[in-house]
Amino acid sequence: MDERRDPEPEPVTRPPVIASVAKLSPMQEAWSAYVDHGLNCPKCRSLGAGPCGEAERLHGAYQIAGEAAFERLADETP
């Protein structure tokens, strides 16, 4: 008879799920759009396809959101 000698594995623990009502900052939303595009765009995933205009536009939006966030933070600093 084949008996298991190892102890049973511990149950899988997962981090808590973030509530769906949580809202990302504009900078996080811009980065998420850029990354989602890059993961799903055949041109972005291809090494030799050249630059993707949509990816460049999304990255530019991310940079603008970052600059705006920095300016808001700088305005709040005493």
C-alpha cells in the first residue's frame, strides 16, 4: 500500500482582494493603459516591428499625468 509520508501541504493563502470601488490615480490609470496596450499589441510584442504610435501616445499621456501629479504635489508643499 502506498502511504503518503510527507505532511499535507499548507492551504494556499492569497492577499486580500482590493474592493472594486477603489479608484486609481490618473497616473496609475495612464500607466495601466500603456502596459495593457503593450501586452496585447502584436506590434509592441514584436522585436523587429518598429515603433508603435499608440504606445508612444499612451506613454506620453503617462508622462503628462506624472508631471501634473508632481506639480500638484509641489503646489501643496509649504
